[in-house]
Amino acid sequence: MSPAHVLEPTYLAVKRRLMQGYWPAGFHLDTTRLAEDLDVSTSPIRDSLNRLAGERMVDFEPGAGFQVPRFDEKQLHDLLEVSCCLAVAAVHRLVYPAALVAASGSPEAAHRFLQLAQATGNGELAGAVSHINDHLAAVRLLDATVLREPDSELQALERAIDERDDASNLVSILARYHARRQRHARDDVRLLEMGIRRDATGRPTGS
């Protein structure tokens, strides 16, 4: 096992690239090339990839090595359904702590959904939301490419939280958020296969 002071930043660097859609789906993660890119030995790269395989952030096949996971439409539907269920579970336990209500603007979905889960005081729920957020990170980067007014549901959620709406309205907004993305799952899968390209400012273009 690699020493922690080398392994942890290596693991985080590889995970960050996966969450940013740095490589296309199915891309072979070569340990030697990654070690060169990150200026470390192959040992922490291999340890990091094994850890990420345990988290299902990368795939491993004997004889083929490590690969960026390929989503199919059904898998993406399922991930979005789990994300919705977890967010709804958090809403039903919501007690509107000051820290949650005081949030300004429209945060990213991952941040807001994790805040909702953390506000319940249930660490297992928050951990599950964080895990799903990691898996959906690259997909959510495509919202601006695939959807019109991609922030509309999150803005509605912010208003509802600010006004301390009851759970039924929050659940309805969360359902709309996830259902709209499920309808576009095929587009997301296609763009992930191509790789998320970025313009000169670093914004994803998805094509």
C-alpha cells in the first residue's frame, strides 16, 4: 500500500478527472501514463484505481485493466431514480435549519442535495447522497448542453426552501428535476461516449 501522503492526493486527482468527464466512457486507464501525468510512481496509481473500482467509479476487467465506466440508458435512469429517492427521503426529514435556509443563489445540484441530506442529521443518508453525486458528476456537467434552462428546477427548489414550503412541493420539484434528466438520458450517454469537450473558458460543450 502506498503511503497516505502520496496515495490520498493521487486518488483525489484521478477521481476529480473522472467526475469532470476528463476521459470518454470506456477509456483505458493506463497506469504508466497516469503515473507520468501525475508525476508519481505506478504504485499509488494502481492503489487509487483499485480503491475507485471498489467505489464503482472505474471498471476493472482481468486482462483488460481499468476503464472509465460505460453508462447505458437504463443505468443512468436507475442512478437518477436513486438520487431522487434519496433527496425525497431527506426532504421528508427536513426541519429547515438556519444554515440551509440562509443559502443564497442557486447552488449546484450536488451541493444542494447533499445539504438537504446533511440537514437531516443522518450520516448514512448524507453518505449515500455524496456517493451518488460522485457517480452523476460528469453527467450533470452536460445539463447546460442537453437541457433548456437547466437551472429552472434548482431555482424553484431554492425559492421553496427560502419560503419554507411543505414537503409535498419540494418533492414535486425534485421529481421534475430528475424526470427531465431521465428523458434525456440517451443524449447524456451518447455525449459521455464521445467525451466532454470544453471551450476556451473550460466550460463543457459536450460535442
